[in-house]
Amino acid sequence: MTNITPNPNLQTFNQLYGTGYQPSNMASLSAPLNAAPSAPAPNLNTNNQLEKTPKSDTITIAGKTIKKKTAIMAGLGTLAAAAAVGAAIVFGARKGKVPAEVKAATEAAEAMTQKANELVETVQKKIDSVVELFKNGGKDADGKIVATISDSADDVSEKIMEEFAEDGSTVLRRSIFKNDVPALIEEFTEDGKGNVIFLSYGKPYEYHEGIEGLPDGSRKIAKLLLFTDGKPIEYNEGFEGFSSGTKKMAKELLIHDGKPYEYHEGLEEFSSGTIKMGKILFLPDGKPDEYHEGIKLFSDGSEKIAKILSFKDGKWVEAAE
């Protein structure tokens, strides 16, 4: 029987990020989670929680909700309105021309959307493959035994399936089934980083790719894909959680009904509570209508936005600090 050792490195995104990063002294990622997540799935993403219709007048960054300035939405028509966004100065409108910053962010968001859709298909193929192999008792399509299935020593409702390489001893993938339904799938890659799928009732709710744990307790994850009821709601790239408490994320895409509605770039959250964001693009109905650059949120609730581009009545209104 396979000995399952608890691995604190296998944490959901909510544990790593939504509720604060908690470093572990263990750098090894080779041991699986002791018990699969129990259903129903937890509240996955406290920092970007979806409603049926995303609010158009707020944005939530790393757990902090700020209002999109009503002055910006109105077109920054007065000096007082400009002061409300950090002493912004109105430069004027450019009709019919998309600013270069908005164009670049839009293209990045579109590329992220394509990647997210492709990754959703990849994750589902992984799940289908594991389920089929489990149903076949660990035998592949040719009837060859490529995986072993054993009972969990800790939970009678759980079974553990391990898939092996050609040498018959190297574990390539380990899956935990709860009541014969997949609850966790862990893959081991040659570079030692690994991938993990968390499931509830057989549906994925988090996928982590390229997990790297460092000796000092820091954590890197190349790709993060979050789901609600099996549908993607968020795709992230380049997450880093440091033992100092600092967290970084290169890119983040929020998805609603299969369409992108917010794109974030260059997120940094410090242990002091200060949050920085390089870029934010708002895409209601998949079309850009507002762009923020150089965002800073402070622990006292104050905020600064270095640059704002807003689309109003067919015109782009540009403002800068």
C-alpha cells in the first residue's frame, strides 16, 4: 500500500493568496496531499469574487475593493473631478483612435483568453484520462497495467492511483479518488516542479502548473486557472509568494460567461499592506472602456492612479497625474 504523507506545499490558491501566503519549511513537492478536498468546493478566490454580473463601478485587487471614480466615468470634466483621482489633469479626447496603451493591453488580454481556453481543454483531457484509467483498473487501452490502485490508510472512502513510467518505479502521476470520484490529481515533471488539479464532485476548481517550492519557503507557480462549477473564472501567470510575505503576479485575467472583463498586469502586494498594480484594463462585454496605469493602494485606504484612459460617448479621454 502506498504511504501517503501530508504535503503542506499542496495548497489551493485561496490558501496561498486569498487568505495570505503561509510558507512551509518543506521544499519537496514529491509527496501528495493526505486527503482530497471535501465537497462542496471552498470559496476559492476571495480577492476576485464573482457575482452573477460583475460590478462595473468597482475593482477588487488582492482583497481590497476600490471604486472606479465617478469623475472618470463622467469624463473628468472639472478640476475638482481631476483632483479626486490624485490631482489628474485632463489632456482631452481623441476620437476614433485607440491609445497605444489600451491597444497593447487589449491584445494581451486576448492572448490570455486564448491561453485560458486552451488550458481548460488541457485540464479536462487530464481529468478524462485519469478517470478512464481508474475505471479500467489501471490498464491502458492495450490492456497493459500502467497504474496501481490502493486504499487510503486514513479514509475508507478514498483510493489512490499511481501511474508509472516505463521503468515501473518512477511515479508520473498520483490521483486521489473520493467515493470513486477524482478529488485531486498531482503530476510530477522531470524538472521537479509539478502540476496539481483540485476537484470537487469531479469538476475542477483549481489548476496549478509549474509549481516550484524553494528552501526558504518561497513559492512560484507558472500558471493558475480557477473555476466555478467547472467553468473558468480567472487565469493567472507568474505567481510568486515569498517568505517575507510579499506576493507578485505577472498577469491576471478575470472571466465572466466565457468572456474577459478585467485584465491586470504587474501586481505586487507587500507585507505592509501596500499594493501596486502596473496596468488594469476594464472590458465590459469584452470591449475595452477604461484603462488604469500605475495603481497604488495603501494600507490606510488611500490610493493613487498615475494614468487613466477612459472611453466616453465615442471618445477617449486621457488623464495623467
